[in-house]
Amino acid sequence: MSNSLQGFDTMAATFAADVDHAFWLNFWISIILGLSVIVPMFYFAWKYRADKVKDEEISTATHNTVLEIAWTLIPTAMLMVLFYYGYSSMKILRTMPAESESIVIDLEGKKWSWNHTYAANKAGFVHKSAELYVPKGKNIILKMHAPINDVIHAYFVPAFRMKEDVVPGRVTKQWFNAEKLGTYDVECAEYCGTRHSYMLTKIHVIPEAEYNAWFEGNSKVGPGEKEVAKSKGHELYDMNGCSGCHSIDSDTVLVGPGLKGIGAKHDAQYLKDAILTPNKDVPEGFTAGIMPPFNMSDEDVSALVDYIKTGK
Ligand SMILES: [Cu+2]
């Protein structure tokens, strides 16, 4: 992964230009207003410095009606212009398109991964993916939530100019229509703990035909990607976000201990317990309450344990 993330130099959603317009208008009005106060302030402070003013020259005026009306009306007019453009661009972002004419995707944000779940296709297959794939030129609605025992995250796509909090126990929504093919960065924009800065993913905007072909199929990877045979345990490991906290093939501590060689240190029962009830037996140097307990069938835990014992 490259270290540099996209900023505002790319613009790829229909409303991006409206957001930028409101921003730059705000920016320039603030600069002009700021300078029109600060520059005269320094000038007068210098011009009327104490040793240059005689007492008889000091003004005794108490008020000036014309001036007071002017300095009330002009900023009010500027504020109304700012409000109008701020409000009208926010309204575009906040007005959800009809769900019947959109692709609705479920999004879970949790420490420290993003998981997208699509609606079932005609064959009943449900795609799940860490990176998001969407067709160009379609309305997409994201229904976003976090597990109840998690913290607040925010799904931020700079190239689309969209950002919305993802909140435990609540569903928030965001929509967009991507008008340029390409791959765009998604960043978590709400500080959420140790691995916050690694809580990244991507949105791939692809041609509609390619999207439809992928969506109606049952590939477990993204469009155009080669499906590599993964064991069930490997799939469970990826799907449950274990890699957000554990390195599978080294001793490096991310949040939890590196899992390399774990099979030699512990038996299968210990490892099963470590996944189902992580707070019961906490390895030295780590604290309880960080790894969430996972709720899965005996068959799934066994597959997962077999996988982590391979250490790769
Ligand atoms: Cu986060």
C-alpha cells in the first residue's frame, strides 16, 4: 500500500463540485472579510500611536448611524450568501435518492475494518467485501452502522467530498453517484483508537456491465480479481477482521500478539477459548477487554484455529 492517500485533488462524485464551490466561496469571503478588518487595524494602530496624537485631536463622536447600518447590513448580506450556498450543497448530500432506484449496501465499521455487504443477487448469493465495488453513474446508498460495543468511526471519501459518522447502535446513511471510473481512498475520519490510521479501504468505480456480471455471479473476490482458493479458516479470518489486530506470519504486535508459531505454544482448546472468550485467559503484556468475543459455531472456530496454526 502506498503511503499517500488521495486528497481533494481528485473529484469523482456528482456533488463534489457543489461542495467545493461552497467551500471556496466561504474561503474567499473569509479572507476578504478578515483582511478588511486586520489591515486597517494595524494601519490605525500605527497611525494613531500615543506619541503622535494630541488630546484636542481625539474624536468625541458617540455614533454614526449611516456607518452602523452599513456595517450591519453588509455582513448580514454576506452571511446570507454563505448560508444559501452552504445549505443548498448540504441539501444535495442529505437528500437520499429513492431506494428503489439505487443500489443499497450495508456497511459495518468496527475496530479496525470496514465490511460491505450487498443485497442478495438473483441466485440468492450475498457478496461481502472489505473494498467497495460500484458501477459508474448509479445512485449508491450506504446504510452504515457499528457493533453496539464499538466506538464512533466516520466513512470519509475525499474524492467524493463525502463524510458521515458511523455510530454504534444507530444506522446512518450516505449516498453518492460516482461519475468517473477509478479507485478512490476511504479513510476513517473519527479517531477510534490504536489502529485508527490503518482503518482504510477503497472504492472501485467500474463500468456498469462489469459490475452486473460480477454482482450476478458468486465470486468471493472483487471484479477482475483472481479467486485464490482459501481455506474456510482463512476466509473466516479475513471476514472477522482478525488481521486488523493480529499479524498472522510474524511476532509483530499490532493490537494483539502476533500469531506466528501460536500452534506450537498452545493446544487447540486454548486457541478456541481465546477466540470465543478472549477475556478469560489474557496473555502477559496485554489487557482484557480489547479483543471482542466472537460468536461462532464449533465447526467455524475449529476451521479458524486450524488456519491460525499454519502461521501464514
Ligand atoms: Cu475508525
